[in-house]
Amino acid sequence: MIYDIAIVGGGPAGLAAALNARRRNLQTVVIGKEEFSSKLTQAHRIDNYPGLPSITGEELARKLRTHAETNGMVFVRDEIQNIYPEEDLFNLYGREHHFQAKTIILATGITLGAEIEGEADFVGRGVSYCATCDGMFFRQKPVAMVGYIREAEAEVRFLAEVCSQVYYLPLYKNPGPVDPRVTLIEGKPVAISGNGQVERFSTTAGTWEVSGVFIERAGRPASQLMDDLAIDEEKFIITDGMQATSIPGIFAAGDCTGKPWQISRAVGQGQVAALSAVRYLDVLSKRQKV
């Protein structure tokens, strides 16, 4: 189906946008890599969200999600890899699904984890962000996985099925049990190196010889999703006062638009972005009738 609005990201900004869009009875899909925003759920206690003092991040995340779902929001677990415009339409390609929508709201948050030294140099030459997509290229070869979020554990299990050796570096609290074929390693990522192809992965605790390094973060930077999206020098999406980006029909809200990284700001921007998307759809509908 063709959605009226596709929202990329299921954090406070994305869910607030979805709630506003559904109250206008628009067909709305929220596409999120995580069931709940890891940045929000890791907050032990939130004291500055108006009306909800001393609430945990996980509680707030569930309340936001339940409110949006009660109003008919559709949530799909996937990670958008690319967005391509078509006439009066956008195509969104995820790891598993293809979506089409008349307008888009980017609420991708910020990418957790700084870029590792050598990471950008070896993208496509041993560095990958999708084990499901690229794991078979490393069949019977040693690889490393850096997981900034718990969802990496599923990817590690897949790699253990196809690779000769898997080294796993979890960078989140309380990692779960891993496949016995996986070797847990410690430290902080330092560098990815090699001669033309990935050959080594180094942390503060040691260096391992590998043919590939997989990196699992909360999401890809929005600037990598499509061409011609204007970003500032800090790689945040540039928007106007109505959350419109440099591309007509695409809006952005929340942490991906810059500081301050506050939940109330993200929620407010999400609501504004939804209203702007509604106006865009009205203009689009009138243009199509001419």
C-alpha cells in the first residue's frame, strides 16, 4: 500500500508525529530498528518531562508507543537503508521491506557510538552494517561484531552459523547469553585496519585478525539515507521553523536536527512535523486534481 506518511524512527519525535498524523486519519507507518528507543529506555529516571515526574525512560517509551498504537499507528520493525524520490512519491528500502509514502518524517535520533578509526575507509571492503545482508560474503572466515544495542545479539547468532570465528564486543549494559561459538571480547573500539581489505580489529584490550567487522548501532545517520538532504557541519539535518528539510515532502524532528537533546523538544518537533506533512499532503492533493 501507499502510506500518506512514513515516519523513520520510533522514539519520542516519531511517535508524537504518528499520534498527530493518526488524529488526522492519515495512513501512517512508523519504521523503527528497535522496539523501543534505546536512548530513551536507558534513562533510569526522568524528572523534567512536564506532567510525568519521576518516570523511567522505559515507562515513558511504553506510554508513548501505546498512545500512538491506540490511535491506529502501524509499527514495522525494520531499518531503512535508502530513500529514493519518485514523482509525488517516496520509496523507502529497509533490510526486509519496501515502503511507499507520499511524505516522510525523519526522526532517526542520533547515532550512538563515535565512528571507529578506519571504519569509513573500509566500508564495502570488510566493514558492514548489516550481518543479515552481508554475512554470507564472510562464510568460513573470522569476523568481529561491535554491538551498541541489544539487537546486535540476533545478528551475532546468525554470523555464528556461517563464519569460522566470531568475536563480539557488546557496548551496552547487561548483555545476554551468546552462542557458545561466539567469543566475547572486552575494551573499547580503537581501530579497523588492513591493506586494502579489513585484516585487523583493535580494542583497548587487544587486537584480533579478522576478515570483516560488523557494526550494529541504533540506526544509520539520516544524511546517509538519501542524496541532496542538507545537513550542517555537525551532520545534523537542517530544517526550517516548520521542520521542513531541503527536500520538498520530507520533514525532520527530534535529535537528528541538533541540540538540545530534550524529550519535550523532540515531542514538540514531531507534532509540528506532522502538521507540516498534513499541509504538504493538502497541497499535493490539490495539485494532482488540476
